[in-house]
Amino acid sequence: MKIPAAEFKAKCLKLMDEVQETGEEIVITKRGRPIARLLPYADAVRPVHGYLAGTVHFQGDVIAPIGEAWNAGS
């Protein structure tokens, strides 16, 4: 839906309620040109892929041998 800025100013609270109820975007225009969008609020959902990126920190060399003999089977 497109609406002129003057009409948006007059009906602002009603239009916010409408966007919340319907989920429909409203484009606000000034002199016929789009200047803003009114969108329903949505919580940002972090994607599962890469969620823990940057949270693991290695201390020392994790690839070099540890210098102790061990048996993986025991």
C-alpha cells in the first residue's frame, strides 16, 4: 500500500495498528516519490549455520604432538 506523507501523519497510529495486524508493508510517499517504509516488527533470528562462529579460542598449538604415549582404545 502507498500513502502520501500528509495522510500518514494524520493516521499514523491507526496505520501502525493495521501493519501489525495484517503484516502488510506501507510505503510513505512525498510528492509521489517513496521516502519511507512502515514494516511489521520481527525479531531478528540468527541462522543456525555459523551461530557459534568466533566463540572458540585455542591456547597453544593444537596440532603438534603432546609428547606423551597414549592408546586410543583404552
